[in-house]
Amino acid sequence: MKVTGGWEKPYPDENAYSIISRMAMYFITPSHYLTGSLMFERNRPLAQYLIKPLRKSDLIRWEMDEGEDFYRRHVLEHSSYPVYGTILGRDRRQRLMGMIDGEELKDGREKYLTRALGCSWMRKVSLYYCPACVEEELARYGEPYWHRLHQLPGVDVCLAHHLELCDSGMTVRQINYRFIPLYYVIALQGTGKERICEDSFEVELAEDVSWLMDNGLGFGGRENLEMLIENNAHKESFDMNGVYSRARTMYGRLIDKYNVDAAYPKWTDMHKSYLYAVLMARAMGISVANL
């Protein structure tokens, strides 16, 4: 257990929901609702923190503001915004980049950006974990935690161990107003069986999503990317430092896995509006008509 200020320091690749779930254990209250009110000064839906970062003002109040660029590091290392940011247009991406650089957004703008990033539906139905990661984290930290990468659609295998992820049985709906750290789940049902993933496609698809986590914000905005493609797609040498070919490969794999080619026949459509979000929604069986 690592401590910074009065609270526990986040672990590598830990999402914000996991961070606050571990913090919540310090509050002895009769309800999750009251705990949330004490932590945030008003109750908030918690499932959004599987994707989004914590607020800058909350981190400062909790004395978790280490270093000048602490909030940028928090967003990049503990939220999934780098992945979801690939679908944003110029204006919304500008707001996202401002937030990453430490701009405190007003409630209305934050909700607007949250909706634009699809945080209300662009995620799996349940929370997932890797049994081998749990064993390693218990030995190293004394507790396991929820990984941000493991919760992303398209990631069904742990890249560190090439094991199939285990369904915790804890749904996103169930955690919306409840603080459920991973060690609660493990205490009730054990670490789960280790099943080696023998499907190379699943591993490669997870690698693509992980690559987007590290490089997604480098797309420079959807309009800019569309313009580059339109102006240069006829050139055989056009590759955009690997971004172009990698995005095309990922799109092809998603189409193969989730069978969306009938609705979206051209791979270039990935870079238009919210197609990437639609693909992720299709992965969870959500109708495009409901988006």
C-alpha cells in the first residue's frame, strides 16, 4: 500500500474508480451513498470513473497533487481518455487537451465532454481482471486493483500474461453508487482460473487497443486526420509514422470480430464522427440506433 498525502497512491494502470474504491475504505459510514458525499462533497455516479479521470480539485483536496504536471500524468496514466480521444473533433479535442494540461472545467463543460467521449456507454457490461495480475499484486502491494486497460472493449486478454480476463460478475450498473475494490471480489470468489488465450487475434486486438492508449492523442483531431488521409491516401508511401497502417489494421480486426462491415463498408469511415465508439458499442451488443 503506497501513500501520498493522506491517501493511497495510485498503482500502475489503475483506473480512477479503483483508486476511489480503495480510498473509500477509510470512511466508516453506514452507506456507500454517504461515503460518496463525504469524499466528493456531494454524491456522484461512480461508474464514469472506469473511463474518466478524477477532478483536479478533488486530487488537490486529497493532497494527491505531486509535481507540477500531476494532473496531466493522472489523466494519461489513470483514465482511458487517450483511447476515447481519438474520436473527437477539433473543438472537443481542444477541450480535452486543455483538461489534460490542468484546466478545471465547469460542471456543464465537463458533462459535455463526458458525453462526447461516450463515458455513459462506451464500456463493457461487467468489470474484468486477470488472475495472474491479482496474484502478483497481492505479493507486491498486498492488494489487487482494477486495471483501466482490462475494462476496455476489445481487450479480452491480459497482455502481460496472455491469459483470458475473468468476469468479476460485478456489473457497471451495480457499481454506479457503490465502492467495490477488486479485493472484495477476490475475497468472495477467489482469484479465478487461469486460462491461456490461444487466439492470436484476441491478443493482437488487445495490443491495438493498448497501442491507442499510448498513442491515441497523437492523432491530432479527427478533422486533421481525415484531411491528411484525403490528401495523401493515393500515395503508396503514405504511412503517418505508422498511425495510418496501424489504425487500418485495427479497424479491419474489429470488423472481422464484430461483423459491422454491412453497415460501414469503408475502413476510412473509422475516422469520421463516432465510428470508433460505434464499433465499441457493437462489441457489447448495443444497437447503433440507440446511440
